[in-house]
Amino acid sequence: VEIGESVRGEDVYIVQSGCGEINDNLMEMLIMINACKIASAARVTAVIPCFPYARQDKKDKSRAPISAKLVANMLSVAGADHIITMDLHASQIQGFFDIPVDNLYAEPAVLRWIRENIPFWSNSIIVSPDAGGAKRVTSIADRLNVEFALIHKERKKANEVASMVLVGDVKDRIAILVDDMADTCGTICQAAEKLKEAGANKVYAILTHGIFSGPAVSRINSASFEAVVVTNTIPQEQHMKESSKIQLIDVSNILAEAIRRTHNGESVSFLFNSVPL
């Protein structure tokens, strides 16, 4: 990596999402941060829309790594002074850093999308596909003034879901599944079937990070979704070509405004509740 112009005394922002060839992208970002730092940049901020290894935030079994902490250490050692990211899988990852972390939320953009694109959204019910997302769905349900439901699931092993139990009444409602990321889409597709069985009229899924690995796109195509809505924290052009159900929420203006506010020393918390125009 070679930085093409002088960054001496500048406030540098490096944008790199954790997706695609994730380890190459992570390494490239670390090298770029270091290159800027030793070229006398005043401050280097890593803008990471989708934080890599965020799901490995605790030891889920013995001798497992805590990779999110390792990534945090690597970013700090490389010389990052500030991190801007979006919808961390677990908020406590912010505590893995000794530098400031701004964890932005896609929620305001999601609320706007629901109001503009789902007819009769006031008859909807917000559903979390697992217990971990309960806080996320209650917050959205409160702001839309609708009810929420939970799906309790038990996993036999990682990436595979064994059984599901629906808690809440979705009969004759528009069910909106909300989660922070979809990887192989096994959970949300099973959840969609469960909601249809329970009498939901229509099922939408709204996800912040659409990773869509392996059989994800074909699962979405064969599942009973009206639409699967993802943000562009991860590039989605290819996935959208493969599935007509995948729709996009653009969050670039949220990240742009966060960068502008950080540079000018303004409050970023305004972005937690509203979408910049």
C-alpha cells in the first residue's frame, strides 16, 4: 500500500467494510492505517460499516477465540484513533477498544423504509428471529406504535437451527422480521415459514448486514417473503441481480454525516434517532 499524496497533519478517514475477501480487506485496512499514521496524519479514523468477526464476541465453547477483541487490538496497534461502525452484532464490542467507537444505527433508515414502502404498515407486527434481537425490535415497535413478537430458537450447532417457538400473535398481520445480519439465511427463512403457518398475511425481512453466503440467495427466492431489505454496508449489486426480492436501503448519508460531524467536533448522537437528508 502506498498513499498517493501528503497526509501530514490531516484528519484521515479510511472506509473499508468487513465483507468479500474479508481477511484481505482487514489486512489492507490495517496497512493503510499504519501508512497514514507514520506519514504524520494528525488523526486516523477507520470507517467500518460491517465490523469483521463481530459474531465472535465471547467464548461460546472451551478453547474458542474471541476474534472481535483480537480485531480491536489489531486496529489499535495499527494506529487507529477512532472507529465508526454500524449495528455491531453486540454493543459490548465497543468496550474491547480503548479508543472512541461510534456505533451508528440503521434503525432510523429502517423506520423510514417501513413507513414509505409497506402499505398499511400500521397493521404490522415487528418480529425478532431470536431472543438476542429483542431489544432491537421493541425499540422499532415502540417508535412505530405497533406490537412485537419473538421467535425462540435452539441451535444444535453453529449456523444450523433445530427448533423454533413463536411468542406473540401474528394472525392477519403484516410480519416484519428485523435482525442485524443474515448469513446463510436459514434462520430467517425458517422464521418466515413459521410466521406464515401462524397466519401472517405478508412477511418482510429487514436486515442491516446482508452477508448472504452459500445457499442464502436461493433460500430467499424460494421462501415466502414479499421483500428482503438490506443496507449497503456490504455491496449488494450481485445479490440484487440474483434475486428480485432483495431491496436496498442506502446508509451512505448516515456514514457521511457521521464523518462530517466527527471532523467538525459536533455531536454524533443526533444520528441515533434521525436520518440526515
